[in-house]
Amino acid sequence: MTRMPDTLSLSLRLKDATHTIHEDLDRGIMAQGLFSSADKYRNFVQLQYQFHRDINALYNHAQLIEIIPDLSARNRFAQVCQDMEDLGFSLPDEPNPVDNKDASTAIGWLYVAEGSKLGANFLTKLAEKLGFTESFGARHLAADPAGRGPSWNAFKSAIDHAGFDPALAATGARAGFLRVKTYLLTSNTKTSTPA
């Protein structure tokens, strides 16, 4: 990877640092056909549940809330839990929380979650074709109240001006994408039968 100029914003640095793994993950989700049937979609929701369960505590990170005042309201874990219940799943109790001591690393993980809301606009349309909506089964794909673009731009602006360590943030972002990819690979090997 080429060295990025020091003048680049953190969000652009993170985009560059995760470009390959992000594209690989997107291709993997489509290759597994997770939006080709209701059963496959269940695997997608389970994957989302696992990732958002792992990062849930990051949305209450005291230092990050000072930088992003609406951070806790951005958390989609409650919506994913509702989607799991809509689909008839009991909520697995297998926590694998992200270590949230370092704010720069934590913001990298949140970059993954917040950025995924932009792509969720496309996924919402695919979910609707399967009968899942923002009020049943696909709640976690809904846009933030401010709208997808404005919400993402506000997040980027906040992190770009906060003085986070770019290397640690990139480490967190890459780890976030890798965690989702790991859950994607394991979702392919298990059955999505509701409890």
C-alpha cells in the first residue's frame, strides 16, 4: 500500500486502508446470495447480530460520545435484536466484545458500522423483495433519522477533526471488516433454523 499524504482526512485514510477488504466483503455477501431467499436472508441477519453485538459497547464509549454527541442514538443493536425476534430466533448469548479502551482503534470499528449504513440503502430494496421492511425483519437497515448522507457526513466530519491516531484507527477498521468476513464465512456453514 502506498503511503498516504499527511494532509488526507482520517475518513479518506480509512477508506484507502480498507478498500480491498471492503470490496472483498461486499463480493462475498453477494456471492453467498444472502438476499436471494428468506432463508439466506436469515443468515445475513445473524451475521449482523453478531457484529453489532460485538461493537455494542463502543456506542457508549465516554471519550467518543464527547466527539460524536449522537453516538448512542446511532447504535443499531436494538433494531438487529428486534429483527432476530421477527425472524423467530432466540438471541444467542455468545459475547465477543471489542476491546474499547483505545478511542482511535474503537473509532475504526465504528467507521465500519457507520459506513455500512450507506450501502444499506441498496440492501433495503433487496430485503423488501423478500417481504422484509423497516418495521419487520429489516429494521436495522433503516436510515438514521437525519438521512443516510447527512448522518454519514456528520460522522466523517466529527472523526476527521478529532485528532485520532490514523494508524490505530486503520487497525480498528481493518479488524472490523475482518470480523464481519469471519462471521460471513461461518454463516455459510450453519443452518439458519429459527429456535
